[in-house]
Amino acid sequence: MEQWKNRVAIVTGASSGIGAAIAKDLAKAGMITIGLARRVEKVEALKKDLPPNLQGNLHAVKCDVSKEEEIVRVFSDIDAKFNGIDVLINNAGIIRYTKLIKADNSIPIREVVDTNILGPVFCTREAYKSMEKHGRNSHVVHINSIVGHHISFDPQFEVNMYPPSKFAVTAITEVHRQEFIRSKHHIKVTSVSPGAVRTEILPEDVLKRFPDMPLLEPADVSQSIIHILSTPPHVQIHELTIKPFGEQF
């Protein structure tokens, strides 16, 4: 991680779970880390988990990535204040309960699309503006899911818009890879697809129904992000799948 020391990273959805773990680990690794979240006070609270000499590496910024105008404003402010954006971790994601065929389901469906699909697209677009301007080696990481490659849950849980949103992330990652190559800038992109992780996003009814289900911890995913970022310039990990040992789907 020496190549990223004192460089600037943005982590979306940094208030809890995987995003919080990544924000703390990047700050510990010496990166100037900006944690974006709607619950910005929770990002501020993460500083207490850092050594005193590293707490200044973590900055909390309020941003709802389902709102394009907020993304544009916040990323522009970060670029100006911190002299560029070098790493973007698109972690923010939500689950909403609904069937695709259910009447009057437009609100939960649009919330998932706006956060899980358009959020990473617009965040990457705005980060790229900074990356292109400053011309430094950069990296974009999309936090995907195993359900972004195959549907492996019981549809009765009615999170039925979540897998399509993650399948979109899989496709978006490949499109970004090709666009970055054509841009002639040294910008890597990686999709990270965890299995079940112990976070707020995991439905309570799933945990109740499968109390012995193997789970990853947020720190497990975060350490894989550190590995991805630590690769030499000629190595690009395009897709990384992480499952807890014993996961059967």
C-alpha cells in the first residue's frame, strides 16, 4: 500500500458494515480517506477506532449517492479540497423488499436502481473527471455480490430487485474496464463479490431462518480490498469472489 500513502480515497456507504471497515483500513494504511454516507455522524464516530496519529486521515462527508446532484457537488468539492481523487470504493448499496410483479412497487424498485446502479455509475463518472485531470495511477472498486453472477437465494424473501442491480454492476465493471483502457489513463477497475456478510443489509429473516449460516465479517472483505490495491501497476484483479467457508450457495 506504499504507493497509495497520502493519496485520496473515497468510500461510499461508509457509515457501517463493509464501507466502515474499508474506510478505517484505508486510513490506517496512510490514505486520506473520505467516507461518504447519509448518516455522516456514524462515519465521524469511526475515528475513535483509529490510532490518534491517524484519525486525521479520515474525513466524514454527507452524501446520498442516490441523488446525482449531491454526487456532482460533493465530488467536485473533494477534488478541489484534497487535490484529486485517486481511489474510489463504490460500496453503498441497499435492499428493498418487493416482488417484481407486485402492484405499486415503483418506489422500492427505483430506490434500489438509484443507489445500487446509478450511484456507482455517477460516482465513477465524477471520480474519473478528477482522475483524468490529475493523470495519476488510480483505481475504482465496485462492491458487487455473488448474486450479481447467479441468483442464489430464495425468492420468497422478496429482495427480488437486488440481484438484477448487482448483475448490472458486473456488466458496468467490464464497461468501465474497456472505457478506462481507451481513455489512455492508468485507471484499474475491480469488482468484488462477497457471499453472505454480517452487515445491516443482510435481512433479519434470513438470519432467523438459517442461524448457522456461514458468514464473512466486514473486515474480511476490507482486507481483500487492501490486497487488490496493493497489486503492482501491471496487475489488475478484474473480479474477486469471496465466500465464507462452508457456504452452500
